[in-house]
Amino acid sequence: MGVVVLDVVGLTPRALAAMPRLRAVAESGFLAELDTVLPAVTCSVQSTFLTGEPPARHGIVGNGWYDRDMGEIAFWRQHHRLVRGEKVWRAARRADPGLKVANICWWYAMGADVDITVTPRPVYHYDGRKSPDCYTVPAALREELTSELGRFPLFDYWGPKAGIASSRWIIDASRRIIDQHRPGLTLVYVPHLDYDLQRHGPNSPQARTAARELDSLLGPFVDWLRAGGTTVVALGEYGITEVRRPVDINRVLRREGLLNVFTQQGMEYLDPWTSRAFATPDHQVAHVYVADPADLERVRGMLLKTDGVDQVLDRGGQAELGVGHARGGELFAIASADSWFTYYYWLDDDRAPDFAHGVEIHRKPGYDPAELFFDPGDPLVMARAAVSLAKLRLGIRGTMSVVPIDPSCVRGSHGRLPDDPQDAPVLLCSSREHARDRFHATDVKQFLLACLAADR
């Protein structure tokens, strides 16, 4: 029994067409359209699912933002207290105080008041090395999962090697946790579609192959859940759409004399403390922080004249679309449907910081989908990657500079609200109870509460 929520990244009608095992869940239940929120990115949408609130209320205005108090651009933070609002399990526990909850790789897991937690958490060694690992509650669960499944496959979860191995580990861990601990509510993050749909686009043969691979992985798991009387809910956060044009929003601001850098050892770093304006790009959206209100109209005007920029919202426009929050920028840029924003701010590639060529999600002042690629312009990239991995396994410190800084290889993105229903997320459920044709992301919390109530 219980309710299991599968967050299948990029789950849309287009992807679902190649996933007959997952579609079968809806045969005894239902399939519904799911309207997402702006920005349509992981951290914002997951927080909306769990709280029933838009980003303007729960405060997760993207996968990262500029922390004005710390003076730092912070992406992919993990502490649960960043998310404001009542979470679904807290609401459910009013009716069922003993409800056991498991969170398996949904974001902002650390510090959450759930019973079981599994989340990626590398070991950051003092000499700069990074080793794959995970964080769990209870702590002993980490040893159990590692012993049975091996270490969490961090390099298959993100980076040029990202692929099905990470989703397989997560599904296997979920099955063991459900079998041994019997949580009433289990949240499971399934990332596989995120990779090749961004690399090659949602219409590519690689995207269809990825969907079939994931369906083969999910099929036995879902069958096992349903045989045990579990209610299965599967939903997507966003739809990944075809893109062809990277937009260097920070370079636009720098060329206008608004963005400053500082230099160390010949490498340039974005300087948020002295810049009059800079952006924190996040797929197809970007918060733009403008220090002086007198510069707002100038910045807005120049961005609207930039090819690939669709809208630039002031605070009033952000409030209307539910994204306005103190953490966000004074302006909020939305890319055109065929475009996405890079974080690049240097004007000479020879002065790019060393982290630009690596997988470094915490140091880059924005999201970088080029981290999904080995540099196609480097004929020795695979050999150098193999040497770097061998050194890492021997405990030898080193860098893996394999990521391209030519963003033209990226073919899929998300973040803006979808134009085509085929590229919009869906929700499906194994039970017909509480069926609807259409949900909004803010409805998901109440829907899950209804599923939990029916399961009691």
C-alpha cells in the first residue's frame, strides 16, 4: 500500500509516446495535462509540487540565485529550509500523525522532516578532489545501499557520462527502501530523460532511445508497486524543447559596461559586488540583478533588443506570473522559444576561468548544459578524461578539463512556459479516484493529499 510519486524529468506526451510500460499505469487510472510554473526548472517546480505554492510564495525562484546578504551566486543548494510553505507530508500528518515519508533524490532533501532521505552528496576532499557518494537519513542506510548497490553513481547522474546508470541506482534503492521500510509516501526522482533530450533535442532518435530505455527500467518497478496495492503517480516538472540559439546575456551586459570582472592568474571571474548589472542564467530564464534603480530601463531596453530574448519582466510583471520574490532579480528575462541563456561573461576564451572546462555546478554563476558533453573540438578529450579518472581512483588530485565552452552543441532546453502541448508535462495515476483532465502544478499537493487519504 502507500503512494509513490515518480518525478520523471521531461515527461511529456512526446516522450510518453515511446514509453508503453509507463502509459499502462494510466489504463486503470488516468492521464492529465499538467500546467507547470515559471520558471519551469527543477527546484522551482518540485517546491511547487510539495507546497502547492508558486515561486513567489515558496521562494525557490530558480535552481539558484544571487544571495544579496552573502554577496554570492548560489546554485544547487540543498537545505530544506530554503523552501517556504507547508509541505505535503506536514499537511498529511495532521490526519495521519504516524505517516512515514521517504524522499529519494528530490531536491532540498537535507534537513527535511521526513523519515528516510537519500540524496546525492559527494565527498569534497580537502585537496580539491570530489568523490561520488550520497547522504542518507538514517545514516546507516548509506552503508546498506552502498554495500548492495555500490556507491551512488555521481558521474552518471550529471556530466558528460550522465545516463541510465543513475536512474537504475535510484530505482533499485527505492525498491529496497519501500520493501524494507513501507513508507506511506515515497518521492522518487528519475532523471534519465534530462540528458539526451538536452544533448540532442526532444525530436531526436537519441531522445526516443532514452525514453525506451527508461520505460524498460520503470516497467518492472511500477508492476511491482501496483501488485502490492501501491498508488503510483508519475509526473513531469517541465518539457524540454528544441533550441538552436545560445544567448550570452552576461556578455551583453559586460559590453555595455554594466558587468565587471576581476582577474586572478590570468583568469576572469564575475564580480557581483561592483557590477551594476549581471544575470544568473538558468536554462531559458535569467534573473537580472540591477544595483541602481536608475539603470533599470536601460538594462531592460538593451536586453529586449538582444536576439533570442523574448520578454524582460520588471517586478510588476514578475508578480503577475507568480515568480516575483525578494530573492529574484530586479528584472527577469525569458528567452525566445528556440533560445537559451549561457552564463558566459568573459570576452576572450583564453581568459575563461578553469572551472569553465569542468563539471562545476557550484562555482559557475549559472546553469551550464555544456557539462553534458565531452568537448567535440578536442580530439584527445576521451584519452585525457580516462587519465583523469584513473588518477582520481588512485587518489591523485587533478582536474578534468573536458567540457566545451562552445555552447552550440546543446539542442534542448526548458524554463519558459511551453508553447506546444506536446512539450508540456503530464501527470498520470494508477487510480481513477480524483481523476481530472488537467492539473496545475499548484494543484499537485492537494491531489497527493487526496491520494493519501484514499489509501488510509
